[in-house]
Amino acid sequence: ARSRSVLLVEPGWSGSGCEMSGSKLRFLTLVKPVLCILPEVAPPERKIPFKEKILWTSITLFIFLVCCQIPLYGIKTNKSSDPFYWMRVILASNRGTLMELGISPIVTSSLVMQLLAGSKIIDVDQGIKEDRALFNGAQKLFGILITIGEAVAYVISGMYGDVRELGAGNSVLIILQLFFAGLIVIILDELLHKGYGLGSGISLFIATNICETIVWKSFSPTTINTGRGTEFEGAVIALFHLLITRTDKVRALKEAFYRQNLPNVTNLMATVLVFVFVIYFQGFRVDLPVKYRTQRGMQGTYPIKLFYTSNMPIILQTALVSNLYFLSQLLYKRFPGNIIVRLIGVWQDGEGGPSTSAPVAGLAYYISPPNNLTEVTVDPLHALVYFTFILVSCALFSKTWIEVSGSSAKDVAKQLRDQNMVMKGHRDSSLMHELNRYIPTAAAFGGMCIGALTVVADFMGAIGSGTGILLAVTTIYQYFETFAKESGSADALSVFLS
């Protein structure tokens, strides 16, 4: 069973279905009355054709990109401290626009609900359809509440100017803009999940944002005065510009490959290399032979991929880190001398001013990636702690996610039994035992591999960060597989030619 991304909504669930059997009072029972008033995308009443799905996916992406370009009305400044500077590419966020919050509220609500369910703080049985619907509805409710909370925190923290200068009217207007934009993202994501489009809105937005960043940093025509003369921001354009304008061609090549503070050709090559590695590892899988109990001769395979949970571990890990960054920077701005606050993180303005501030000490510093191999050699403890944190967190999130998303060995065994399928050479009673040998291991080890690839990409200085590239490649690969599956062809591109 393929893992689904954040904000899963059961097609059979409707906001009007507010009855639940049993008299035991549970958390999901408490949130049920509120779910009836939440905005919801109605499930399709017919099978959506593949080309129509592509159309809906394109419309969804177009709305997102337009929102990324519409500036917030009423803000006074955009040069204040930006706690999400390092995470904006991954969170599909754009500073000072309607997409200021990006997918942060959705991913954070998913992270919170996953941790609550995984630690058994809330009682939910993913095998019961109604429980799944209530769980996903509660996740949507938390996403909306987190959107409001983050919008208020952004305004109060002074990201758009001093609250006294903004005034009550402008402050409320900014919060309302961020709230409705967050609501649009939630609805767009649900639209795709309900079957109108392809894949997940979250993965689509992330991949688009990352690919846009990579293309821009490779071919940007923007000129910057670095003190050594005017240079182009784009790595490829800078390479040709330096070769044409410099008389010493060897020095020009060296500068194009290794220049600091701007994208260089080495960064671009590292990015391409990581793309190739991730696509190569996508092919690693174990095929379990299965057959029908009632139909002789009908048999096939059930694939368990190395990246069993796909990019979910890295998305959830990013949500955790981004929220810690936000909290740390907010506290450091208010209480810079407090010992506990400094243990969480000490921040320093970058070359771009307060909007590019970065952690230089504390917990936030040690879980932030080193920018290149030079920083790894200068502070090996930072690199070691970051490497360990990424591997452990990705493995844990991956193992927990299979239980919450309905892709554990128990869930897969149930799905195979419902289809009257058994594993070849094994009794029906041992099906779950056999699946347990592979699925938890694939989830944990696959999560660690994704974390390791992320770290390697960060150490190599890949454009868009290691996390971003992992998310982009896995999402693009998923869409390619979806195209191939929907078109019923081994060549996914052939569907566009018909």
C-alpha cells in the first residue's frame, strides 16, 4: 500500500455524518461537532478521466503560483527578522505574499496528530473507517487553528512592522489575508486527495517551489556587485560571463566552480548528482509473490520499496525543525540574555540583513545543516550532531507514519485478504508475520537512507538544500509513476501524445 501524504480524507466521509457508535468519550468524539461546519470538498460522483485530472492539477498549481505573487496588503516592512528564511523553499512559502505561511500549518497539524496517535495519547483505530474520517477531520481542524495561530504570531512578532505603527485595522486585515490563504491551501490539497487531481497538493507545491529555486539559481540574469566586479547570480550564466570577460581562463573557470556566497557550478553539479542518486535508489525494492485463493494461475507480486514511506519522513522532520526555528528566533528577539533561550538558539544577522539571520549557537544551530564541506571540517561536532539528528528523526517518523497512514503490515495484510490474495508458499495465517519481516524494516531503513542522502546533499552544497532536492525528486518520480499507471502504459509520456 502506497503511503499517502498529509491531510488524508476518506472519500466516504461527509461533514454531515456526525454519528458514532459507542458511549466511551474520546478526543475524536469531542472534536466531532466542530467538523460539521468545516469547509469540505465533495468527493467526485464519477470516475475522473486522466486528462481532466491533469487539468485540475494544473489549475491547483496555477492558483498556488498566483498566490505566491500577490503581496500582502497593509504591511509596513519586509526587512525584519525572518525565522523561516532557511525553510521557505521546503515549506513552499514566499515572503510578504499570500503564501507567507505556505504548507507549514498543514504539515504541522499532521505532525502533531501523528505524534498524538503514535504515542497513544489519543485513541484512534485506523482500521475503522469512521475513526479514520474523524482523525483526518481533526487534522484539518488543527491545520486551520494553526493557520490562525501562526498568522497572529507573525503580526505580533513585528515581521510586518511594529504593531503600533500598523494599527488595529491593518493588523486584523493581515491576519485575515493569511487565514484565507491558508484555507485555500488546505482546500486545494484536499481537492487533489479527493481524486480530482493527481498526487498530493503539498508535494506538488514543494516540488514546484524547489524546481523554481534550482532553475533561478542556475540561470538567473540578476547582476550583483561582489567587490570583484559585477557578476551574474545564475551559476551557468556566470560561467559563460566569466569565460568571456576574463583574460585568465583558468582563473575564470576556478572562480565559476568555487565562488563563495553565490551559486557556483560545483553546487549545480552536486544537485544533478543527488538527482541521479535518488532516482537510482527509487528502484530498490523487494517483490513478494502473491496469488489469488479462488482463481488458479492468477498471480503477481506485491512490491515493498526501499523508500516505503516516500518523502513523508523528511516533510515531517522539516515541519519539526521549522517550528523550532520560529519559536527560537521569536524568543531570542524578545529575551536575548535568557540562558534557556540561548540554549534553544542564538541568532545572528546574515549578509542580507535581519531577513537572512541564521543560528550560530544552541540547539537550533546544531540541527541546522552545514553549508559546505569547509564548515564540516571547521566544526565536526556540528556535522555529527546534525547527521545523527536527521537519521534518527527520519527513521522514527517513517516507522510511526506507517501506523498512522494505514500502510503497516496489519493494514496491508487486511487489504490482501479483502482481495482474496495470499502470499505464495505461505499459509494465510502467517501473512502478517511475513509482511512484518519487510515493512517495518523498509520504513525505518528507507527513512534513514532519505536522511543520509539529505545530509550528503547538504555537505556537497547542492542548490535548494538536501531536504528540498529529496522532496522534489521523490515527488516528480511519484508523478511519473502516476502518469504511467493512469495511462496504462510503461511510457508515461505517451498519454500526452494520444
